[in-house]
Amino acid sequence: MASSLSPAAQADYIEKGYLFPLDVLSAAEVAAARADLDRTEAMLGGKLDGRNNQKPNLLFPWVDQLIRHPKILDAVEGVIGPDILCWGCQFFIKRARDPGFVSWHQDGTYWGLSSADVVTAWVALTPANPTSGGMRMVAGTHKAPVAHTDTYAADNLLSRGQEIAVKVNEDEAIDIVLEPGQMSLHHVLIFHGSPPNKADYPRIGCAIRYVPAHVHSLAGGTGSATLVRGSDTTGHWQHERAPASDMHPDAVRHHAEVLDRQLKVLYQGAEAGKGKLAPQTAM
């Protein structure tokens, strides 16, 4: 399929490292996703967190459908091309008045991938804005990786509390403001972070990490990803399986195998015992 992004939008993404807002879900689809999320959290005892929130598309069919949504993929295709794999998926939920924050960081620091040709689609299910703890980004900072330090700071939602070691000019940052059903796209190396949620409603979004087929894991062997559009004949990836039903026993086993392999890469070099169960960086 042809991308939904215009040449001007594609050029804007290349220059700035992000693009927003993009309309992808209808009001009915947002309501259905919220209901599915509420049902899933109730099933899990009140929260979708820990390992269940890493690649939940392998555990819940409704999340598998979300990562394959045509409007999301139409935009992603304009950034990374027609052969698309979902390498990761995670919900980021800041409850009302949540003190959790995210320090300035680049997503790809610990991912162990061969290329920075990776894009995150951040799909809003509730309003994301400065009050509710929405993301902030600094345009043009995606050109190269920079050093990070691991702080393990309290209330930092990142897996290691990692933050950029150089000074970030916050006066140059822009707020990524999204309404429910809209999404942003951002490059794996863009400087970004987010403040606490000071609103009386939750800030809920789903971050979906997409890679083109030519990207591969540097950890040796084949990585795991879900082919969502086009084809993949590279041999770089073991293709993950969609679940037959919520928490189906076969899906639970498959998810555990996939996640254990990925965690070994993402926590290389982390201090023993300090890593939170969040192998992907949060926003």
C-alpha cells in the first residue's frame, strides 16, 4: 500500500525526528480499546504491568489488532518502507495525579539493534498534553546517539532511570499534544521525556516499535518480531505468533520465550537486581 504521509510530512520527520498529530483511530475504536484495556487490567488483578505489558500483542488479540491497524501502518510505511515488523509494544499509563516522570533519553540506547532506522508510533487513548504528562521532544536531536547514565531514580519510569549525560536545552523542547485517537511518530534517537501527570484523569497511550526487515539484532542469532505488513525474507527475525485468545496457554508460553530472549539483550550491563520489569523505555 502507498503511505498516507505526504512528501512534505516525510521531509518534516526526517528533519525534526518526530511527526504529530496523526489521526488514526475513530472515536468508536478508542472507546473499544479503552474497554478492552479495562477488561484486561481487571483480568490481571487491576494493572497491565510487568512482563504482561511487554509485547502484550502476543497475549491479547485486541492488542495484536491494534499493532496491525491500517492507518497506523500507512503512516509508518512513509518512514521505514513497506516491509514492516513490530519489534515491541507497551502501554504507558500515568494514573491521575501520578508522580511518575521520564527523564530525557533516547530510546535506542540499550536496544541492541543494527540500525537506528526504527520508529515508535505512540497512540493516545486519553488526552496527552503538558498537564497530563505528555511527551516533550527536542527537534533534530536524532542524528546520533549520545552517552547516558543510569540513575535508578525514584519515580523515574524508565527501566534503569537512564538519562542523557549531556545538558538538554529544555527551552527548545516542544510538547507533543495528542487527542484520543491521534498518534505521534518519533525516531529511536530523538531526545524526549515527560513530566508527572497533574491532571485528574489518566494519560494512556500505546507505544508500538516498528522496524524495517533489514534491521537485525546485534546480540547474535535471530531476534523476534511480528511481521505486520509486506514481507521478510532476510532471515534476521523469528516471526512471532498472534494469540488465539486472551492469555491462551500456547500464547503465554510463546510470550515467555520471546521475552526472555529480549531481556538478555536489553539488560546487558545493567546492575544486577536494579532493573525494573520494563525492558523498553517508557514515555
